[in-house]
Amino acid sequence: MEYAKLGNTDIEVSKLCVGCMSFGRSGTMHKWTLDEKETENIVGHALDLGINFFDTANGYSEGTSEEYLGRALKKHIARDRVVIASKVYFNPGRLSASAIHREIEGTLERLGTDYLDLYIIHRFDYETPIEETMEALNDLVVSGKVRAIGASAMYGYQFYNMQMVARDHGWAPFVAMENHYNLLYREDERELIPICRQMNVSLMPYSPLAAGHLTRPQWNSDSLRSQTDRVAMGKYDHAQKQDMEIVRRVHTLSEKYGVKMQQVALAWEWAKGVTAPIIGATKAAHFDDAAGAFDLHLTAEDIAYLEEPYVPHKIVGAIDQNPADGVMLLDVKK
């Protein structure tokens, strides 16, 4: 396993992150999530591979993702040997100060810990003043409940403005960005990613394998997730025709190097400066495949070959307004 520091912090994370949206009581968010025993097995296997970075959220499967993760980690490893990230936004009050202070207590209780390594705002809040949000997040850092803060899926100008408010007040800045980034979706290369690089903010993108589309030569599979994940369908199906050429090229390179397609897709992420792509695995073998990607080093010609067919896509991730209260799943295919 390889490791890197988050931003300017001393927090050392594995260059693969376990996406914990896959954990939780089935039916509370998705039909394909893993139960507590399956979660424990997945977490234990990831730890055996040297993965120390886990990303969950307060709203994943009505909080059961945090509960399952916390109990699984406690059975396997000391708290100070893992890096736990969770998120706040899809809750009453969004990113208001009162909501942030309330939600961190629930997250810590469900995880069974007295501090969080990384607290991420899940989206930009159009109704709460930036100053109120950033001050509340800084209060958590000062109190020791949170070691560092991060952001997720927003427009570049929004992220920049939030960072400037933190700088102007001497508050804790964001050190990580959890954005939507993969070979089939590169819109953040225009503004958000350059801003993150300028500010030494680590990239930890979600959906690095495009919900499995970068792991097989055909668009769909017969897995339960592929058949029922209407969020993934909403993210990617509209661009299937244009994106299949990229999928074919990933397959071509995988055959050239004798590796799996997901290893090509992950090697591309690291070649683009990503710190830790988030792998939302439902099988232990998925992490074995991901870890094998460290041995693959793409050439400049390989990268150009993979990127050449890309065309602009509609924005998927950043939002233009707050969703209705109670809505957790965005981009759902109707």
C-alpha cells in the first residue's frame, strides 16, 4: 500500500479510500448495501491490505453506515491507526451552525469515537451564510472533535469563496476535496481541480470507476447494484453512446498491459494527481484489484489515448440549489 498526507496536515492516508455508502441496512437508501457482518468482512480485508482511510456520511442508510463502520473498526484496529471521514449536509438545517454542532455529535456517537479525522461538507448550502458554516467547522477543529475539514461536489467559485472566508478570519481551511472525477466525467478539470492544486487541497474523488462502467467492456452487468442503482443510471446512462469509446480504450489498454480495466482507470487517477480515489466495494476482491493498480504506471501516450475521446458533459455532482428537505439521493434516473 502507498500513503500520502492530506493537504498541509500530518494526517497520513492510504492512496485508496474505502467508500462506506456500500454499508448499511438494506432498503434504507439502496437495495444493494451490505449488512453488518458483510461490512465487518470488507473492512477487515481492507485493513489487511494496508488501507487505513474510510469515508462515510451521516445520511448513508439512515446512519447505519456509520454504525456498522464504527463497530467493524473497533473489532479490528486501534482508533489512532485509521483515518475516518464523515459528511454533513443532507440533514435538517443543512450547514447552519446549529446543524453542524448537532450532526457531529450524532456522527461521533454512531461511529463510537470521540473525534473525527476529516469532516466533509457534502454539498454547498445556498441558504446558510458561508461565514456561519466556516466558523462552525472551525469551532469543531479548535475543540478537537475534528482534526481537519473537507468539501465535496461544488462549483469552483463556491469552493474558492469558502476558502477565502476561512483565510480572512484565520479559520481552518479545507484540506480535501471529494469531487466527482473519472475518465467518463472530467468537468472539474476546468476550474475546481486547478483551484485545489493551487491551494494544496488533496483530491479524494468519488465514483472513480464510474459506477462500474470502467471495469467491464460492456455498459451494464447483471449485478444487483447495476440493475437497481438508479443514481448511477442517472449519472451515466445519458452519455452512454459517447462514453463507450472511452470504455473501449480502457479495455484495450488493460489487454495491452495484462491488467484489469479498473486498474487502468485507477492508475489514470493517480497519474492526474489524485491522492485517494474512493472505492465503494461490495466484495473483498474489489480491493485486491484496486491495490494491484499501484503496479501499473501509464505513459503520457497512454493518458492521451484514454482522454482523447472525451467531450463536455452536463454537470453531475455540483448542484444549483438545495434539494427539497429529506432528499438524500441526487441524479436519480426517473
